[in-house]
Amino acid sequence: MPTLEHLKKQAKLHLRWHRERYYPVAAAIRQLLPRYGHLTDGQVLEASFKLSDAQELVARKAGFESWQALKKDLRTMTEQTDRTVSKPLLALAEPQLFVSDIEASCVFYAEKLGFEVGFIYGEPPFYAQVRRDGARLNLRHVDRPVFDAELRAKDDLLSTTIIVEEIKALFLEYQERGITFHQALRTEPWGARTFIVADPDGNLIAFAGENT
């Protein structure tokens, strides 16, 4: 469970990013704070953005309507939990994939893999996020390949693994969408069922689930 002090630092960091015109924060502000929703990235970074706005942004990221609601819930959780030993919590991982064309990659993940585009930013676009349920993939534009494509394909060098419930159903869904699989659905020696999809840039996305 994050501490209030940690959340305050997050808010101050977002405030600093806005002041420094760090474009990734503009997309988050526009997405989570409705009053900024009609603005472009540049306009968001030009607009007034105070510490209270940054605190609201942190709260909405955590699923609360306001900073006060987040603090109230945090106090309740703190009272119910023994805090004599502080333990870090890794809440979410967002792997970054290197792609040559942000817009083309977003189309692939949306139309072929059933993700939705969370945001695209930059003019021209150089960063984006796609997501489906709890899975989030960040896409970063590069002008030339970062990995040896032949070696990656030969040795199955994965870019990320996504854990799936009902993996056979997802495999059948992708079959219907006309996906060409790098590796078809199979049962691994350790018992898991997996399949692998390659995106247009050769990033290998493994999907894994229980053998049911």
C-alpha cells in the first residue's frame, strides 16, 4: 500500500513534468482530468496546472474521484493494517516495445489483438500506449531496429509475456482475426499453455495461461 508521502511526491513530480513541458504527462492529464480533455498536448502544457491539479491526477490514476477521497481511504487502510514493517509494493509493469511506425502499430494491436489505444502523443507520434483489460504495452518509436531480427525470431527472444485467463478462447479469437502465429498454442513442459504473436516490428508477445 503506497504511503501518503509517496503519493505527495508523485503529485509534485507530475507538477514538475508539466512545468518542464514533458509531453507524456500531457496525455495523462487530458485523459484523466475532464476539464483538459478538449485540449491538445501543447495546449495542456500551456494551461494552468497547480499542485491541487497534480494531486487530483494522482488520485484519479489510483481510481478515486478526488485527492480527499484518496486520503480518506488511505487513512482507513492504514488504521486497519499493521504498519510496523514497511514493505514495497510493485503495483504494475508496463513493458516498452520499440516500433518503427506508432500509428501502424496501434492499428495492429487494436484490430488484430483486440487492444484499445490509451493515448498517442507527439507530432509526429513517437509514443503510445495500448491496453486490454489489465495488460498495458507502451510503444516507443525508433528509426532503426534495436534487435537482431533473425536472432530474435530464431531464439524466441520475447518482448513481454501476458498472463491470460481462458487462453484457448483467446487463441481461437486470434485465429478468427486472421493472426499468423509465431508459435501456436501448446502445452509447455512445466504445464503452462502458451502461444506467441509477432507484431509488425517482430516484437514477440507471449500469452500464457493455465493448462485447463
